[in-house]
Amino acid sequence: MLYIIITCYFGLLFLCGPMTAILIISKNSWGNIPKLFLSILHKFQESFSLVVDDSIEVDGKYSKVIEKEYDGILFDNIKKSLSYFNLTSCDNGLDAFVPLSNALTKAGIEAIIDDDLSRICDKSPVRRWNLMGIPPINKDIKMNIFLYIIALISILIRYSIIFPCRLFLLISSFIFIGIVAIIGKVKNVSKEEGTYISITIARLFTASMGYVGYYKDRQYQPSGPGIAVANHLTANDIQILWSDVNYGSKNGYSLTGQKHTGIIGLLEACSSTFLDTLWLERSNKDDRKKFQKNVLDAARDTKFRTILLFPEGYCTNNTTVCQFRKSLFADDICIYPIAIKQDPRLGDAFWYEDDFLSYTLRLLTSWATVYHVRYLPAQYKQPFENDIEFACRIQKTIANAACIKFIKDNSTELFKKEVFRQKQLNITKEKFGHFIIEQLENWEKLKLLNIYEDAKFPSNYVVKQPLINDEFYANIITSSTH
């Protein structure tokens, strides 16, 4: 009996591990079997899993806590709300700034209640228990016992079957890329061979991480010179997109990104032996300029595959599309927008752990990590657009396709780096200072033109000469502009 159990166990491991690797290397797959497995898990989850956060209406999307008046770039929103009255229309300096003070106070309270910034680097929100870890507590003792039994069965299946199979596939992908890198050092790898290698490695790796991809509108898949841009969830987004390239296809992606050290840096070096790659060191200003020029040149060169870029610069938990860098949204460059949306119900792809090993172990032992990828029509910069407007339009297009919100300000930089927070604070202070000075100058112009009787202000305001020499004004202007 024990012999039969052991035989069945190792037979199952071979079927899920080595057999999957053989199918991938031979350009085949399991077809819809992984998606069927997912649908069974989702039905089981909906039937037996308890709600852990009833504030979440849609998995992977935060619900609004309040309706915010000041959302996004602080100064721009507050200036719009102040456009209907004049800050120089009160008897004294203190009263003149009451509307501005009220607006700033309200914006601060709104940010405390519903903060858009800090949540983009947290776990992706889910409504129900994901059948992993400790189950939620229920008042019904029998239900608690049942949930703990499910949790134990989950641990048994994930660590005794899923983990060994995925670990085998992960090691297989490393061995495969290592062998290819050695071969690439002694002989030139053709473009067709590079495509086969890239697809195979991507599919081995995504299988090892439990990724299941749903791809939509493949007719818009990048197919020529240009830049493919997508919102960024993990460093593994590259493999997700390469996995959908067909063998024998002339499509594919040239890789770009930040130079890394450690195992990721080693993989980048190996990739350069069979793919077109462009790496940069963000901390080096000269390197950034050189990188920008090289990418734009490659995007116009038919010898290169489509350049793959993630303009947000940093990964987020897929609840928001952050501001796109404008530098590569240039004239005559074809932009291929790609919207990526994860379904976190059975596994979260976002890297929120302190180290990469913990993150990898979580993915290796999760039920699945589900991606929905939608290709969007190619876009060009319009004659009336500048670089910032074009980048913002593409950002909005991707956010709408993924059904998630977008943020105009540089959220990831503000969240991760103190120097950027101080820089943004100084910029905001300077803008408010100029706004105040502009109000005073407008009043001076009205005075010189002697048209106070015809000036139009709200009926509850009386235009009177502000105390320009008042120490209050001087302090406000000085502190706001320095």
C-alpha cells in the first residue's frame, strides 16, 4: 500500500514538473487545463472562503473611503477651487488667506482619511480569504474547524506537490538560460534562435511562479519598431509578455531597465547573449541621457525588436497607474500600450517582502498568480501634444483598459525617496508663493487702471486695499518663495 502511494506521488510530481518542462521545450503546453484548475479553485473559494475585508467590493481595487475634492497634484487642485474669489479682497492680511488655509486643511484631512500614496506599495486588496495561511475567525465553532482543515489540506498540497514541481521548473529555467548564455559566448545566436530561447525561458519561469495569463486583443500585439509600454507590477512582467509571443514569430521585445546586482544582474547579463538589451544606471545622469538616446534610436531601427519599457519606473500593487516618465514619448515614435491587471484572489504577484527570497518562496507556494493582459492600438504623438501630454494620454488609456485609477503626480518617487519629497514640498511652496504674489500684482494693476468700480467679485467680498506693507504679507511671501 505504501509503495503504491509513493509511486503515485512521484508519478504526479513527474507529470506536473518534468513533463511540463518537456512540453514547454518542445513548443507545446497543457492547453486550458491550468485555467480549468483555476475555475475550480475560484468556485471553491466563493463557496467556502469567508470575507476578510467587506470594504473591498472588487478584488485588487480599493474602495473609496470618501469623495475627495483635492485628489492628485495639490497646488493645481487648490488653485482651481480658489479661482472664484480674490485673495486680496479682505481688510487685513490674515483674513485674505482664510480660504487658502481652509483648502489646505481640507486637503490634509482628506489625505489622512484616504491616502493614495502609501497604499500603492502594500499588499493587493482582496475580499475573501485566499485559502492560504491562517483562516479568518468565525463565530461558528464547526465552521472554524472546517476552515482549519482546509488550511491544513492547502499546506499539504502546496508544499508537497506544487512547491517541488515549481522549484523543478525554476531550476530548469536557470539551467536553460545558463546553457544558452555559454553557447551565446562562443557563437552568434540568430534572431529566430533568440526568439525561441526567450519564449521557452519565459514560459518555464512563469510556470514555476504559478502564473496564468489571459490575453485579449492580440491583433494589437506589438509587431514592429517602436516602444511597448505597460503598467508595472513585478520584475516578472517581462516574462508574462514574452510568454504570449508565438514560436516562429518575428515579434518579441528588446529588454531595457535598471542594472541590478546579484541573481537578477546575472540573469540580465545572460539575457544579453541572445537578446537586444539596453541597461542603465539611474543614479548616473550621463548614463540616463545616453540610455534615452539609445532607446529612441533603437525604437526607430527595424533591426531591433519592439523596445519594452515600464514608464512608471517602479512596481506598484496594481491598484493604481502612476505617472509615466515623459522622456521617451517623442515625435515619430510608435507607442504600443499594454494594460496589465492581476487577479489577486489566489496569489499576489506584487513584491512587498523585505527580500527577494521570501517573495520567490511565496510565489512558489501560492495557488496561482493570475494576469489579464490587454493589448491596445498603437499610438503616435499628436501635433498639438507635448511630451508630458502624450505620456499622460497613454497612462490614462492603460489605466482605463485595466479598470484602475491613475495618478498624475510622481507618486512612486515621492513614496520611496526623501529627497523627492523635499523637492516636491519646495516646488509646492514656491507655486503658492507665486500665486500670492500674482494676486497682489493683479490688485496693483486694478489700482493703477482705476477700475475698482467695474471689477467683478463675489457679492460677499468687498475689494479693499490690502496691507501690502503688512508684516504678515511679507512673511508669507518670503517663506513661500524660499
